[in-house]
Amino acid sequence: MMTLIIGGSGSGKSSYAEDYIATCSKDSRKYYIATMQVFDKEGQAKVEKHQKMRENKGFHAIEQPISIGKVLEKTGDTPVSESTALLECISNLVANEMFFGNEPKEIKRITEKIIREVEQLNKSFKHLVIVTNNIFEDGMIYDETTMDYIQAMADINKKLAMMADKVIEIVVGIPVVLKEGK
């Protein structure tokens, strides 16, 4: 089963996702797939905040800023088919994939790669919860590279929503179920 949780910055989506996965996982092993790369003090503070939020929640953290399909190589001997995973978050993953190396990558390739790897995780874990950002409501026009990123996020979020069994939007801390069942 796959659940997509979407919301704006500071909406409470991460906290909600962690509580949500606790109800899904029951006694099964829980993985936290962290995609953020730390580049500065602000990023480090955000990572520390999220680590503190999930402290004592029983997550096994896997740092995987790119190529999330490789997560399966890092789960050890535990069969993941009975485990749950929280992928936090798609916006970091897209940025990391697009800007890994010297030049931005072509968005169609990045979109296809991320979707393919999410499908792989979804088939492997009993329950996959994915957090993503709603970055589409400011109405601004940006430079070409930023617009490519926004387009990639739009394409990926649409495909994930279609794949998901459940889609929940967090609006000012309130979960709104947008989709229940395929």
C-alpha cells in the first residue's frame, strides 16, 4: 500500500507522516528514508529538528539523497515485505537528482528514474508513505532551471498521486483526504 502526503512548507506534513506511519506499521520494522543533503547551518538545523521529532519512534534511518532504489541494499537481513517505510521527501530527492554533478539533468529522465524507483520501493515494502511538497501556488515565474524543477515536481507528484492508494493533503496542520483507494 502506498500513501502520499502533500503539503506546503511548515504545514505539519512531516509530523503527520510520522504519526500516520506508526498506525500503519503496528509492530513491523519502520524505515525512515531521508533524502536531504546538508549544505549549510540552516539545512543541518532542519535535519536535527526532524531527527528530534522522530526520536523514540523506532525508525531505522537510511540516508539516501539520490538513487532511492538503493535503499533496499541497506535494509540488512530483515525482509522488507513486512516492513513500512517513510520517504521524506520528494522535493529534496528531485533537487538532488537534478543537480547532482555539474549540470542540471533533463527532467524527463529524472522523473522516469524517480517514479521507477518509487515503484520498486512500493512493491518491496508492505506500506510506503511518501512526503512531498506543494510548491505550485505562488504564481511566480522563475529562471529556466527553477521552472524545470517545478515542472519535474508537478509531473512526479501527479504520477505518485495516481499510483497511491491514499493521498492526504496537510492544510494548516489539518489532514484532508484527497483520495481513498485506487
